[in-house]
Amino acid sequence: MIVVDRPPVNAADGTVRAGILELAERAQADDSARAVLVACAGRTFISGADISEFQTGVQKPLFNDALEPLESCTKPVVASLHGTALGGGFETAMACHYRIAQPSARMGLPEITLGIIPGAGGTQRLPRLVGARAALEMLLSGRPVTAAEALEEGLIDEIAEGDPIETGLAYAKRLVAKGAPPRPTRERAVDAAGFDDAGIAEALAKNARALRGRTTQEYVIKALRAAVDLPFAEGLAVETELSNATLETTEAQALIHVFFAEREAAKIPGLPAGVKPLEINKAAVIGAGTMGGGIAMALADSGVPVVLIEAEQEFLDRGIAKIKENYDVSAKRGRFTPEAVAERMALIEGTLDNADAADVDVVIEAVFEDMDLKKRVLAAIDAAIPPHAVLASNTSSLSLTELASATKRPEKVVGLHFFSPANVMRLLEIVRGEKTSQETLATAQAIAKKLRKVGVVAADGFGFIGNRMMLDGQWRENEVMLLEGVPPERLDAAVEGFGMAMGPNKVNDMGGVDIGTKVRIELLKREKRAHPYHVVSDALTPLGRLGQKTGQGIYRYEKGDRTPRPNPDLPPLVAKLAEVHGVARREVSDEEIVERMILPLINIGAQILDEGVAYRASDIDVVWTSGYGFPR
Ligand code: T1G
């Protein structure tokens, strides 16, 4: 029996690999051993190679050296999977002769999400188990499969409920009893059906959105080609070469950085060990508009019952109808079954009465971005909810400390700044006011984890982290270049070419030009900014040119069509503003556009760090990669 026990996720570093190697050789040499079981203690089977080794240096023995004696063992070798058998963990399982799994187990090769390809035989053994075409799909998406899917595809031999070691032992004994032979995966043939140009093109198209601007997919295809064309040992050598090459890419270094940065962001410096987050069993959301509705959906998606509070029946009905419509659209796209939609809708209870929030653990206020209105709403709900409950505001620009002063529990007031659509966007900016307690911050991070979001803590300053960098950095320069005569199409195309999900002018029109203007009005009450500061957008708002929702903003839109089209009304307005603000028109290269859109993010980020608005530099990276479309 080889049992790996390296909490929290049995990541396989050099010590784990050395253990597997030693015990596999010992089992082979031990005549009393009739079979070998590979299993793990704790919450999961091996969840991959220890990724931190890619930053500190990979120790010996290498994975392939550790797996060789497992596969070549002359006794049946069984892997018993539970939790998440990923990357090197799943490769270990595929190097075993037989695999069983718990019903809740998931398994796969997510390496492409780290900018690398498997390096422990995954690209050579997986196609031998499921065929090259199916292997291509799994390697390009990086999506783990469930135990049920794995059984259907022949990746595992059995699903067994119970303790993974006991079920593994029982299975191994049954194999011995029926004289089952070793079954090295390497000796299987590769079914290459569908792994041709058309099949490859189809798989790439299917994953095009996630692989935009990426190169790792090319290495995946080369490795699979080697699996199809070459004997196992030669294919494995090709994989090793390609896998090492991916590790050298900036892409991999960036994605591995983001992997750890997202996990680091969840940690609150100086949080005393004894401080525990509150349990969140029920929530209330105030305001059933776009943000409030999305936040209610995010809570329901995570199984948290929600009381959705509105001021008027008409607004409440409209809000709940919009939630149902959004769920129905997702169901049509196959994301939810009708039963799942019904379950989620059943978790959302609409009301006009704050008293219905008498038993909640957290309230998230998402009403109109107005200080006085929010203060009134917070003061009213403060009186209706239990003393332990946390009071959060979804404000994107107002002083959290001032909002908290309207309540009798400022230590329990925190900013939970969601991004639209709130049930989709991964980022949750957690804003700490001057009186926000450590327990409340820990609770906010726990809420982020529960909603499967990435929580990043920001101090209560001008635009927190994300909006500050956007408004003072990228978008400010974007507007200056508009005044210099650069068409929005060129500005957006240049940064999208760099890798941004969407150019600032399209985002501005999509979110609503007036929203930005309102945010700036509130922000500029806190700090002054030198002009020209977003003068184009703030000239469009009073003209009612608010973007997609009014048919024109920066761009023009046909009725019912969200395609941005050149707007002939923009240049004359911009020319007048350029004159007013003394901005000369000039030639600007695409290279300069990218520099002026990206470099200010670094400068403002450095100021934010210097001022202590962010705990750490990597938090700023997480904000922009998970909330503002910066290419990971
Ligand atoms: N290496 C090192 N540390 C890891 C790790 C790993 N593979 N996986 C998790 N951790 C740390 C993580 O940083 C955090 O640390 C703690 O464990 C809990 O993680 C040869 C080359 C397994 C689904 O890509 O997807 O194998 O912050 O908060 O939400 O071909 O972690 O507490 O100090 O994420 O329950 C392939 C990566 C590697 C899987 C659990 N494997 N991990 O999620 O916990 S490349 C992966 C995950 C490879 C081979 C190649 C998730 C998880 P800390 P967590 P979780």
C-alpha cells in the first residue's frame, strides 16, 4: 500500500515522488505482496505536482522516474481516487493498471490553465485510454471529469462508495482473487480516430474563448501527435521536452503567478488565529436592480436562502422577473436544468418589509449610488437584523466609513463590491472601513469563498483598487487619446490585441456612460483630479448618449443589436472638447496606445500599494485579471 499524506491537497513534491518510487520498488521486490494499492489520506487524491516547485526548482526524483516502477510492476497496481485527482495526480493514476473512484471524485489534466502541458505521461497515457480526439478535448479545456463520466469513457474501472483505502484494498483483493494481470497503460494502442485537421480545428474552436492569445494549445497538439505517431517511450521523451519548454514561457510564469496570487489574496495579514468568520446560512439583499438581482442569484447559486428587499412592489416584481429570465436564458444554454432553476428561485423570497430579514446573517445593500439614500437604507435595516449580522454595501465609489457611521454596528460594516453581472464575475472587492473589524473581514472573505469568488481586500479610498486604476490610469488616458483624435475603434482594437477582454470604450457603452459619470461625481467629492478627466464621457451623459441602452454613446448601435458601430456624432463633440481643454490632435501609433493604456495601471498600482490601499502587489494583479479583463 502506498498512501500519500501531504496536506492540504497532497501536492506531489520531491518527497512524495521519492516515497512512491521507493514503495513501488519495495512492493515489486516483496514476494508476499500480490498487488499494490495507491491511495491518499486527507480530503483528496494527489491534486497535482507541487506547482511551487516551478518557481523554486523541481527536485529529484522526477515524476516519470517515480511512476515507472508502478507501471512496470508485475503485480496488479490499483489507484483509489477521491476528491480531485488532477495533473500529476491523475497521471499517477493512469500509470497504475486499474482505477476506482468515489462517486464525488473528479479527475483531469488542468495543466493548460497554468500555461504548461502534462509532464508525467499524461499526453501519452490519456489517448491510450480514451483515444486521441477525446484526450485533445480534455487537455485543451483542462476541465476535470466526474467519476460517472470517467467510468463511461473507460478512464476508471469502478465507482466505489466509502473510505478510499478500504474500497481500494477490497478491489485489489478481488483482482488477486480472479488472477487479474498487470495492465500497463503504455502497452495500449492509441485510437487516432477524429484526431485529424478537422477534429483538431473543431476542438480548438470549441475552446477558442479560453485560449484567446494563448500558445500552450500548440504544445498539446504536438504531444498528442507524438502519442499517435511514436512508440510510448519516444512519445514520452517528446512530451518531456515540450513540457519543459512550456515551463519557460512567460505565459506559464504569469498563470502560475496568478494561481498563487488568487490564493494569497484570501489571507488577511495579521488576522489573529482565534478570529473565525461568521457562518452565513441566510442573507438579505436590498435593491432588486441589476446589481441586487445578480447578487441574489450568486447567493442562490451557492445554496444560500435570500430575502430580496425592495421599496415598491413594482420594482420587486420587475427584479424577480429579471432573475427568472436570466435563469431561463442560462437553462436554454444548458447551464442549468429546469429543476435547478426552480430550486434557485425557491431560495429567493421577495419582500417590501425589513422585518423579514430578522434572522439573516448578512445583508448586502445594492440600492442607487447615493450617499443619503444608502445611509437611510442602512440605518433602517440596522434596526431590523440580529446583532451578530454583518452589514455590507455594494458601493463602488462612496466612503464606506461614512456609510458605516449611519449604523450602530460600524465594526460589522464592510464593502462587498460586486462586478456586473454579479452572478458571473469572479472578483469581489472587499472594502474595509476605518472601524471594520477583523472578524467582519474574515466573514467577507468566507462569503467570497462560498460564492466561489475571489475576494480581495481594499482600503476605503478613492475608487478602492480596481476603479482607481481604471479611472486614474487606463480610462483617463483613453479619453485623452480620444481628444487627440484617435478613433475609439482603434483604441479598443489595440488593447484587445494586447489581450484585454474588451476595450474601455465598449465597456463604457455596455455598462452605461451615465454610471461612470455618477461614480465620478461621487468620487470627485472625495478628491480632486486635474482636467481633462473623462470629459468626453461626462459630456455624453447630459446629452443622453448613454451607450448601448440609448442606441449611442461612444459608439452607435442598431435597435436590438449590441454591435458597436462608428458614431458620426462623436468626432465633432470631441473636437470641441479638445479645443476647450487645449489638447492638440496628433498621430498615435498602436504601440503607443497600448503603452498608454497599460503602463498607467502599473503606476497607479504602485501608488495604491504605497498608500496601503492594497495589502500586497499580487492582490492588484488579481483585481485586474478577475474583475477588469486583464489577460491572465
Ligand atoms: N501545488 C502546490 N500547492 C497547491 C497545489 C499544487 N498543485 N494545489 C493546491 N495548492 C495549495 C494552494 O496554494 C493552497 O495553499 C492550498 O493548497 C489549498 O488550495 C507533472 C506539471 C486542488 C481543486 O492545477 O485546482 O501536475 O493558500 O485553496 O479551493 O503534469 O487547489 O492554503 O497556502 O485552491 O479546495 C496540476 C491545482 C498541477 C490543481 C483544491 N494541478 N489546485 O481547491 O483549495 S501541474 C492543478 C487546484 C502538474 C504534472 C503537472 C485546487 C484544488 P494555501 P485551494 P480548494
